[in-house]
Amino acid sequence: MNPVPRVRFARPLRGFIIAMAMLLWLLPACRAPRAPEPSSPPPFAITSVPAAERLYVASLAFYSPFDALYAAESERLDRLCPPPRPDDDRCVFRNVVSNRRRVATLYSVPADDSPASAFINAATHIRAGDGTLAIHLDLEPANQRGEYIPWISDVGDWFYGIHIDGNVRRQGAWIQILHPLLRVPAWIRSEPPALYVDVDPIVGHILELEPLEAADPTGVQRIIPSGSYIITNVASDSVEFRAEVESDFACGEEIPVPKLLPALIRANPRDFFNPDGAPRFATKYTKGC
């Protein structure tokens, strides 16, 4: 049997083949390292804002958007369910339409050229208790269109403002809207069209406080009961306040100041908020005298 002939390559060709094989073997090691995939920033958390930067009373004032939204739905219901009608009239519950209308845009940073981060939407509903028409607000993240986060369940009489005490932070003319479930920074100018945001430090205001830990004049820590208190001073590490007396909100009446005022007590700013970031205070007098 004749042996199978071996294939012989010329020396230059054989050297070229060996060189190419070595090059292919070494090529993966010579590749430039792959750039890491860009990572998304961590979700914004309300608890990342220092408590001392949230010690504000604040209110929103919507004008024409609310008036138009309310009037349109009220007139439509009056045509379908003519008044007078009882409080539990099923007609309005069957026919109310939750018309959602965008009433404000929130921005990712406090700058005029920043991209939108969320939207404030208003929608109509019927109050379960008395069957009257009402408006509620929700927040819609810009990166989750159609996902509505319930915000204010009933704005009430918006002529007096919609209070969001403790849920704002101020930076110049910009206001950050804070909500435990809103995972994006949300800023708005204090006076954009159709919306006015009134923000004021809590000093001098009378607040309804939930029970919280505070120190008496001797330094002893205790849990104060819920009630109305006037804020007398705010520092970065403490809030000074005392129980309200009748003359604190005299409202034009001749009410003498007591000779002996309640003792001043102090608390850390963080004690004015729950662990989830929700405020433990609210303005007591919201509708004037």
C-alpha cells in the first residue's frame, strides 16, 4: 500500500501561517478593555433631604386651570343630573368623569433649561360623604407616562391655597416638591404661569404638631402631646417652640398676653418628620380669621 503523501508547504508560507495563528490567539488579550455600561443614577429619596431644609409652611395656588376644570364638569353633571338632588344621588356617581388635566411641569434641577422630571395633574371626582364635586392632584413621573402617584386626595376650596407644609425645599426662586413615592427630583419656579407657590419658614407660625420628642427647659427629654404650638426660633440643629396661647392668634381682638407664658421647649429638626420623610406638622390656621 502506498503511503499517503504529506502536504509540504514552502518555508515562507509555513512561517506566515504560524504567525497568523499566533496573532489570532493573542488578539483577545490585546483588545482594549470595554468601557463600563453607563449606570442610571439611584432613585431620589425624600429622606436624603436634611430635615432642617424642609422646615417650611407652603401652599399652592391654582387659578384658571382649576376654575375651568371644575366648571366644565359641574355644568356637564347639572345637565345629566339636574339639581336639586340628594347628597347620596347615584346619578352623579354614575356619570362623573375623572377628567385629568396637566396643570404644572416639574423639572429635574432648578434651572430654566432643565428637562421635565414630573407633572402635576388635576382630576375631578365626587366626594363619597356628600356627593359634591371635588378636585384631587396626582404626580406623573416624566419617565413613567401614564403612572399617576396619588398626591392630594381633595384640594378643598383652592381659593385659600393647598397646603403642603414640610414637603418643600427652597433654593432661590425655585421650590422642590417632595413626596415619599416620587423617585425623581422635582423643581418648580415659585411663580410660573397659573401656579403660585407660597413658601415661608415656620418661625412665627402656629402649627399642629403630632406627638414628638422634645427637651424641656431643664434639658429633660419627653414626648410632648399633640396640639397647637407656636414656633419661636429655628436653627440648623434645633427648633424652639411653646404651646399656643389665646393672644398668639388674636386676629384683631384685644387679647392681653399672659404674664406667664408656657415654657419653651426644643426638638431636633429630624423629629418633625416621620422615618419615611412625611412631616409631623401642619399649619393650624389656613383660612384667615
